[in-house]
Amino acid sequence: MECPNFLSFIAIIAFLLFNNDIVSSKEIEEYNYQIGSKYGPDHWGDIRKDWATCKKGNLQSPIDLNDKRVEYVHLLGDLKRSYRPANALIKNRGHDIMVKWEDDAGGLWINGTQFSLLQVHWHTPSEHKFNNHKYSMELHIVHQRAGDQKYAVVGILYTIGRPDTFLAKMMKYIKMVSDKKDLEVKIGSVDPREIKRGSRKYYRYIGSLTTPPCTEGVVWTIIRKVRTVSVEQLRLLKEAVEDGFEKNARPSQAIKDRTVQLYQPINQY
């Protein structure tokens, strides 16, 4: 008579241990942007071994793009892009909203090498700073190079003002996935050429992804002109993500010995 009770006891203990393992595994996958939290930016490198670069890396992003420390150049040349409309989807990743192209949407060329366009997503407030000033929003246009899978990201910063035209076209789709983590919706053809830059000037430096695993070797291009986004558009983006991720910008990282270049067309010197 004691065996069934003993076996039941063992089964209960095993169940509890198993579920604790599940909880621990789930917790270790999480990160947030809350300063002081054990899952916050200062501790991303401690959460998982393969995120150690977030803490130990020497080429981390974002950074403060201070004009007193930049090297003015004109040899980089204008940013060469070859985008085209392609089918895309929108996804609520919990920590941000992403538009991802499913078909070939073209790309850009850096030093003669093509990087294919993958996706765009938004951060509020901006992650990069201009002369120690943070802005209301930052758009990241993410590209990847075939072969070694290296990344190139174009960043555009925004301040409050008139609505952004590209975001205006995405608003109805953002509403579809608002507050619904992991939901993705096919949205048909999206033309990346509708993302406006407004300036030929840009900063260029080598950094990292700004979310775990903080992979380094990313070629960053930050457009110098600050564009505008409306209060309504900003509110929609913040309401769409999970609670606690309304502010999803990683703090500035140390520049260390890196060179930051500012491309300025020769006829503008």
C-alpha cells in the first residue's frame, strides 16, 4: 500500500522540478531595458553565455556621435541603394515592431559589397545621440551580406513634428498586431524607397547589434538629418509593444578607440 503513495510523491516532486526548470529556462531568455533590473542593459551579458559580448565587447552600439570627435571625409561617397517593392510582413516582437521583407527588396552597397535588405524596426527614444542629444525615435534599416552573414544597419533619427510618411502607411498594420506579441501579418508589397532620408550626410562606424547577443562587426550608417514623427505615431508604437518596452533604447556605449567618420559631400565643404 505504501508503494503507490511513494511513487505519487516522487511523481509530484519530479513534476515540480521539471516545471521549475521550465520557468528557469524561460526566465533566462528574457531581457529588458530597465536600468537596475537584473535583466536590464547592464546585465545582458550575464543572462546567457552567448550574450557575453554585450558586456565584454569593444565595439558596442549605440554611441554618442559627437562632431568634436568625428573625422570629416568625402571619399566614402553617397550611400548607394537599389531598393524595390517586395512582399513583406509585420511582426510584433514584444520588444519592438518589425517590418520584414519576404521577397528580394534589393539592398545597398558598401565598399563595393552588396548587403541585402532584411527588415526595419523602431526604437523609442532614439538609441544613437547627436552631440549628447537623444531624440524621440530611431528607425533601423537592417541589411545582411551573403556568405559571412555580416550586418549593415542604416539608422534614421526623428524628433516630434509632422508625421513620417512611411510610418503613416504602416500605422493600420501596426494596429493589427498591437499588444499581440509574436503575431505576424502579411501586408503585401512594401516599397522601401518610401523611407525618406533627406540628407546625403551620414556618420559611419563599426559597432554591434543593439539587442542581445550584441554581435559585433556591424557597419553602421547614421543619417545626419533628423526627420520628424508625429505624437500620434509615437504613441501608437509605444502602445503596440509589450508593457515595459515603451522605452526600448539601449544606453550609449563607450566609443573607446574607434574611428567615427562623417561623410560630407565635397561641394558642401
